[in-house]
Amino acid sequence: MPSPRSSGPMAPQPVPRRTEAAQAEPGAGPDAGSSHPDPVLDRFLEELWAVEGLAHLTLEAYRRDLTALARWLQPRGVGLADASRADLLDFLGSRMRAGARPRSVARWLSSLRRFYRFLAAAGLRRDDPTAHIDAPRLGRPLPGSVSEIQVEALLAAPDPEDPLGLRDRAMLELLYATGLRVSELVTLEQSQVNPRQGVLRVTGKGSRERLVPLGEVAGDWLAEYLARGRPALMQGHPPAEAVFVTRRGRAMTRQAFWYRIKAYAAAAGITAELSPHTLRHAFATHLLDHGADLRVVQMLLGHSSLSTTQIYTHVARARLQALHARHHPRG
């Protein structure tokens, strides 16, 4: 296979019920919180928690969006459950006039649709006022990536003689060689690593498992870290299952890892903006640059739909067009 470097769900938590003191968070803006809890909104959130087991943060996001609407409707004398299509269009229009991005407006509309469909299904109102409201058109942003030369410079930035540097080098190599999500990387446990077969057993989104090949280079760095770097970091600490640990013997966090990546990027002279998915994007685009089949890339990335993976073909095509324009005499 071509490569840029050859070689059960948890039980849901209780629905978050916010006290009046906790409803208005500092810096959350005038739409955060509500002075009076809404029993219909609480019933909606209870339904999401009991039937779908949505996470606390997801439930809070629904509460925040719908509370913002309730506060906006209050001067009109309209209750949250009684809003009309015109009310909702005015609300969304006010968000856009205030400078909200189309993606934010689309998220609000998604929350409203879920709520009013629940009300109609529960017999709490006869119609769904969101039925004929179109979501704003969203451009499909191309994922940011970095060149192979930049990746090599980034990978070479950590000092492998230091246990932390060796850990970071192994993490960067693994991220680039496998295309793991950062969350999958930092939660990787020793039982998921099969060095003999050279694969990782990864649990991704939707609790879907997949086997991901390590590659020879990343496998060598991981083996060296496990033999030399991790024991030094774990010295004096109780055993832990996490593969990548801190000096305190605890699992790395996403935030700590990306803080270190940005420091290494600066040291390597990389000025391109990095995001939590930069090396994952580089993995996919560089595979396609080297002739990998799109469905193979889909499988390695753990995408449930090929359409999600196809965006990387646009990145590869754009790069080829830029190279042609720069180097061809008639470009």
C-alpha cells in the first residue's frame, strides 16, 4: 500500500439541570442562561437523555440554543413552545444581522428543528414551524495540510534523547503514519497495540473498531519509546494502561499534546497554521498524492461515508494544479 512514510457505550449521565446562579456564565453573552427554567425544555432534554443517551455537553448546547430563543421571544410575549415560523425566521435573521456565521445559524436551526419536531411528535403542538425553513448554504472548507518537507521538519523537532522528546516523536510519527484522530491517539492503551503484526486496534466514532497498520518507521519509534521513554516517565508512579503518559504517569491530554506540537512547529520554522487535524489531513492527502485508493484511505481514517473522504481528493487536485501553475512554462 502506498504511504507517505512507507513502510459498549457508557451509561448516559443525568440531564444537566442548571440553577439560576449557574445559568449565566461569565463571558457567555446576553443570550446565555435564563431566569426561569422552562418545563417543556426540561422535558425535551429528559427525552434526549433517556432515549438517546446524549452527552452532558450536547445537552447543554441544546439548552443554551433554546434558552437564547426563549429570551429573544420574551419581549414579544411568545412562549418557547408557541413560536411561529415567522418568529423563528426573525430570530435567525437577528443572529445573522448580529454577525453570526452561516455555520452557527445552521447549528441553531438544527437545535430548533429537533425541539419543535419533539413537540409535534409529543402532541404538544399541531405543527412544526421549522418544516419549511431552509438552512443557510455552507461552503465545504478544504482541510488544512502541510507539505511532506514540513512534516519531516516537524517530526525531527523533538529531542529523542529526552524521555518527553522521545514520547513526542513517537506520537508525531504515529499520528502521521496512521491518520488517527488526536482523541484516538491520546486514549490509546497498551492492549490496543500489536507490535508483532504491526497494527493498532482503534475504537473510533460510533464505537466502530478498525485495524490500522503502523508502518515500519512509526513502529520503530513506538517500540523505542515503549522500551526506553515510557519506563522513565512511569518511574515512581502506579501502573497505567495509557501508551502515552506525562511525567506524572498520567495519560496525555489533547490540549497538552497540541501545545507541544505548536512549540515544535515554531522550532521547525513552520508558519502554516496548525489545527488538531493537521497531521491527519497530511496523512490522507499524502497517501492520495502517492497513488493510494480512496476507499483504502476511507478505511484507514475510519470514515463511515466515502463522501467524507472525497474532500481530500480536492486537496490533492488543488496541490497538483498549484504545482503545474508554478513550474510549467505555460502554467
